[in-house]
Amino acid sequence: MPITVRVDTSNVYNVIIGEGLLEQSGALIKDAAPGASRVMIISDSNVWPIYGRRLEESLSSEGYRVYHHVLEAGEASKSMKSYAGILSKLAENNFGRRDIIAALGGGMIGDISGFAGATYMRGIRYIQIPTTLLSAVDSSVGGKTAIDLPEGKNLAGAFHQPSLVICDTETLETLSFDTFRDGCAEVIKYALIGDSDMFDNLLEVMVEDHVEEIIAACVSMKRDIVSEDEFDTGRRAILNMGHTFGHAIEKLSGLEVTHGQAVAIGMNIAARAACRKGFCDELVPYLVERISRRYSLPTETKFSAGEIAEAAASDKKADADSISIIVPTGVGSCRIEKIRMEELEGWCE
């Protein structure tokens, strides 16, 4: 039986997790977002050939007029140009405010589709159908939508909650080893910030051995945090564990370092810095490095502390003279530490 997690935000919706849900998507969407006549599927060049027709057939069987728009796979497509192309495709096909965008793919597709949904006609409904572990456990839930600018990741965006999240775990079976491990980095993040038992279990049993339960646990944790702080003015910041350093590393690498790899490095940097500065004992960076290596994730970067600090200064979480860093205080606990910008380099070693 599928697992359902209810998310109580300004727009209440369900996250449905299980095998074989893609073929049921039409009926699930019709129930969650009634009244639409058109669905625009946004996907990428890797995902569409594998799953696009199956989703189209499920939607068509429920009477929808179905359209699709396929972007080149990769973070480089999360751009202003791609975003404008989606808006034009919606307008060309006379999409109205009751119609639906269906985001079929990983985090890039979910982010840009959600941003298009937030801004087309001042907001239309969208459905998240994540096909990567990373998007299933994190980016598909919570309503953060965005595109990248040349100056940094996610600098143009909006809060726009989906109407439904459909996570068919069978789609994870076609992921490459490296792409699946990217998602494991986000799973580790959740364990590090708030669930020591999960962290211990991840050192004993691999994510892929109980993937539905792991996804549900991460989604439930994010649900609780987002319900408390939907618009990211307080506690929700803890979800950025490893991301400030990670986004800087992604930028410096020209996106050659993947998001999951960069977050893993970022968590290791944060844990080492937290230990040096007395926020946690030396066991924490040891365990973060150990679990990263267990999941074949990197713990170091070739970029210098100065380079990382300079790149991080353009992060959307920074202001003129300070930036917030998420600091592990133990395995399963963390805090938000606001530091002066001139201190940042000393945190990046």
C-alpha cells in the first residue's frame, strides 16, 4: 500500500509514496485538483523518453488535453531562457488559471515548473512527480520554486505549494549510481539535523533497502518544519545544512560538482568548523565523514577556503555584512549561527 503524508500549509496537499503510481497519476490528479481541462507536462531529455508517454496516457484516460515541454537535462536548463519558454508554451496553448502543470523529473524540473506555476497568470496549480531520490525527499515538498541566475543558484523564485506530490518509487530504479547517491546526501542531511536514530540506521542499512520508508520519514520531517515556518523566516533555515558551502562549490565548479556531492562536502565543512569552534565534539565530523564515505560521497573539495567564502557571499541567505550557517551541535541536532561576512573564510576550511 502507498504511504501518504499530509502537508498542512497555506495549501493543504498529500505526498503519495509507493510503487506503480505513475499509471494512476491521472485519477490522483483529478481528485486533488478538480476542474482542469489541460495539463502541461514539463520534463527533461533524460526522463521524458522513459516515463513521459506513460504519464500522458494516464492523464488522457481521465479526459485531460495533454501537452508537453521537454528541457535539456541538467542544472544549466534552470535558467531565465527556459522559464520564459515554459510561460510561452502555456500561453500558446491557452492555459487558464484552473489548468495544471505536471513536473515530471528531478529537482531542476520541479523548481522551474513550480516557478512557472507561481507566476503564470499570477499562479496556477502544479503537481510534483519526482523521479529522483533527491527531489522525492526534499525539493518536491515545501513550495520553494526557483530558477538560477548567472550570479548564483535559486536567486529568482517564489513560494508556491503544489497541489499534490506523486512519488512512484519504481522511477528510482532507472537512476544511475551517482544520481541515487546525490539523493542519499539529502537523506543524510535530514538525519544529521533532526533524527539520530535515522543516522544510526543509515550506517547499518542502505537507503535503497527501505526506500519508501526513508522517503516518508524525510518528507514527514520536512512537513513539520515547513508547517511551522512556511515562508522561511526562522526554523526552516535548518534545511540548508551544508547548502551554503555546497552552492558555492557548485558555482565554482561550473556545475560539474553535482548538488548532492556539493551538499555532502558542505556538511563535512560545517561539521569540521563546528568542532573547531566548540559547537560539537570531534565525534560529529568523524561520523559525518564516515557516513559520507559509506554512500560514496565526497568530503573534500579542491577549492580554497577563500574561493568558497567569496562564492558563498552571493548566496541568497547572505545580507550585506552577515550570513547564516547551519551548525551541527550533535548527530540529530543543529542550530542557526549568524556570522559576520569577514569570518566566513574561517568556516570554509
